[in-house]
Amino acid sequence: MDLTPDQAALAVERHDCMKCDAPAGSACRTRGGKSAAKYHTPRFVLVPALREELEVPVPADRFPGRA
């Protein structure tokens, strides 16, 4: 990955998530409505620099695991 974790998060969050319906500018959500620990694959493959990644973690400043 050529992007830092924060740059990757910003790039991924430019798109809505098709899996959890998280709007652009927000981290992906779990079924329980908490911030997910990693972005859903359909969302981060929209970023060309991240298409080859197996997973993209949500940065700690987006509070994964909290509502």
C-alpha cells in the first residue's frame, strides 16, 4: 500500500459503503451499528491504490467498536 493509514481511510471514506450503507465521510458499521474494525471490501476496492489489499483497517481515531 502506497498510502498511509490515514490517507487510505480518507480515500475509502470518499465513497458510500454498499454493504452497510455508511455514508461518505464515515467509517463502515457493524450490524449492531458500531464502527467496524476494518472497511468493507466493496468500498475500498473503489480506490485504485487499495484494490490489491486484503483488508483496510479503520484508524483508531474513528473509534472502531464504538457506536
